[in-house]
Amino acid sequence: MDFLAFVKKWSLLCSLCFGIAVYVLFANVPLLQPVGDIVGPFAVSLLPVVLFMLLYVTFCKIQIEDMRPRAWHFWLQTIRITLSGLLVWIITQTEDATTKLILEGVFICVICPTAAAAAVVTEKLGGSIASMTIYTIIANVVTSVIIPLFFPLVERSADITFLVAMAAVLRNVTLVLVVPLVLALVSRKLIPRFTDKIRSMKNLGFYMWCFNLAIVSGLTFRNILHSSVAGETLFWLLMLPLAVALVLFTIGKAVGRPYGDSVSAGQALGQKNTVVGIWLTVTFLNPLAAVAPGAYVLWQNLINAWQIWYKEKYGELKW
């Protein structure tokens, strides 16, 4: 297998490794550090732009008649709220500060809303873009309601009001998700030839996501290395998100399977918007727990890379 074929086959894994390698290179080679100080912030500023573009490209493929809520959408929300509530109760019963810190990291991984870019990976795995998009909107609305209910219980000092939390999350979902969705639907009506051309480029959105993932992985690795958490606590904050990701993906697939939508449901519950999770943790919870959602982004994309490889090799996902 030649190099290009390998990169194409393992695009997500290569993006993760490339992003981490570039960060390590620019951070540790003195000659490159001044360049990194310029290129790094510029690359991070590209993230929302590329995300907007890749979602627009992906949403151009949506059939409007498929955009309706499904039963599994609400089952998954019930499960997410229940798991989050259970973790809140455990945290409130925990007196050890270190254990509480670790549990907060697990909690934020569970309560995080679905990533807007989950539709891109869902398409690659053969799932429904429309179903995923509707679920993502529902998940973000639900998140805006449960955050101000749960966070003050987790951290007594969490100064968060219902309206502030709702406005912050809904602003994020509107700018990142709703605007490109509306723009794509309007484009299909007004400039169908252009959108037909976009739809013919099968993996365009996926490769744009790989570009973003390389930047995110480098940034995540940097944050983990510079975390003030060390030793056994750091180990658990890094490893428990893997267990959480496997559990969430598995539950999602199990719930979606009776409805013939296991791929979409698995991504819906398992693929998280960890950028929002990190922001929520740093702003309202113990900032040290932000290592967990940072680690989650790496684990969830390793799982996605394996899923894509398995589907391309065997034709369908058995998991």
C-alpha cells in the first residue's frame, strides 16, 4: 500500500497524529517557535470558518422530507439526562476532592451536546445526515436547559443562571449549525447546479473535517501537556473518557438499532462537542477537569477511525 492510499484509508488517525506532531515540532524546535506563535493562533481562528463550510457542504445533501424527529432522538436524550443526573448525585455524595475532580471530568463528557460535525462522520459511515442534524439541534436545546439545573449541584460556586446558559448554548448552535443548514437548503432551491456539484464531491466535507481535526488534536495535546494535574489523577482523567466513549457509542447503537438507525444513534450519543465541554468546565466547574473532555476528543476520533476502517473493509458495522 502506497503512502497516499494509507492516508486515505486512515484519514482521521493521520489527522490526529499530524496535528500532534506539528505541535511538538513547533513547540520544541527553537528556530520554529516564533513561527508557531504566529501560525498557531491563525490556525485556531480557521476552526469556526472551516466548520461552517464543511457543514454547509454536508447539509447540501440533506433531503428536507427526512428532517423529522424520531423516537430514538428522545430515548437518547432521556438516557443522557439520566446518566448525567446519576453522576451529579454521586458527585454530591463524594467528599474526596481528587475523586470529585475525576468524576466532574466524566460528568462533562456525558452531558456534552452532540458535535455539529457528527453529521460528517455519520455520512461517511452510511448513516442519515438529516436524522443526525435534527438530533443535534434537539440535544443542544436540551443541554441549554439541563446545564443550569445540574451545574450548581456539582459546584456550589457555579455562578450560572438559566437564561445565561441557554443563551450561550443556543447562540453556539445557531451560528454553527442552523445558519449553514438554512443556507444549504436555500442554495438547493436557488442555485441547484452549484449544490449538485458540491454533492458530487463525495468526501469533501470529510476531508475538511480532517483539516479541523488536525488543529484540534494539536491544541488538545498542548492543553494536556500544560495541565497542572499530574500522576494518578491525570491518568484517570485521560483514560476514563475512553470508557465513557465506548459506553456511549454502544448505548447509542443499541437504542438506534430497532429503528434501523444504529449508525446515526451511535454517533449522536458518542460524538461530543468537546469544545463546548471544555469551555463549560473552565467557566463553571473545576478547570482542572477540562483534561477529560480534551482526552475525549482524541478517543472519540480514534473510535471513528476504527469504525470507518471496519465499514470499508467489511461493508457494514456489526457493533
